Amino acid sequence: MIGVVQRVSEASVTINGAVEGKIGTGIMLLLGIEEADTQEDIEWLSRKIVNLRIFNDDDGVMNRSLAEVGGDILLISQFTLHASTKKGNRPSYIKAARPDVAIPLYEKMIARLQADLQREIETGEFGADMKVALVNDGPVTIIIDTKNKA
């Protein structure tokens, strides 16, 4: 499972012309799910994201977590995070999980993030054509791969 964490001052997702999810200060999370992902990956990544100290303290040092600043999460599924560009110019998405595997894991990730954050999160729609807008604060962008925990 790959998560691209972006600290934002605002973010939104629009589907078919309607805003479906919107946050202010928080994290916009792009989530790529692969066939080998498990509940363990979900739990580890969720804890990591909620507790990642990427928000400024009173001295301007990134020392506060999402939970500490009361920030929100906008979660967007993105299979293209598992693109392989080793051969040719057309990416291969063979490593990305098929919908029958990915959708249940995506839904479990939503539930886990909500439990860890102790409130609802905003989401896009799995498999939809989404228009994502954000103001990356910092900019701060961190890529986390659950297969590289050690």
C-alpha cells in the first residue's frame, strides 16, 4: 500500500461537477492499493498518517500531528501510484489491485482512519473520474510505502 501524504491548507474532490469531499487544514491522502495488501498494512499506515508530525508547533517546527492540530483527511484512491515505468513509455498497472480486492481494502482504510482520528473523514469515490484540487501547505509531501516499513 502506498500513501502520498500532502499537508494542505485546503483540498477538495469534484465528481461529475459536484464537490463530494472538502477539507481545510489537514492531509490529502492519495492511496494506492496492491494485491498483496492486508489489514496489517491498513492499520500500520493509518496510525502512521494520523500521528505523523508534519504540522508546525508555536516555534514553526514540524512537531505536531494531524490529531494534535485537529486537522482533517481527504482520502482519494489512486491506482496509478503502482505504475511501473520500467519498459517503454506506457505505464503498466499490473501491480495495482483489481477492484474486487481494492474496494474492500479502501473501505477498511476509511473505517480505520476514522477510528484512529476519532471523527469522519472526507473521501472521493473509488474508480470515479475525479477532479482533485488542493493547496499544498509548505509544500509538504511524503510518500509512505507499507512494504518498506523496516
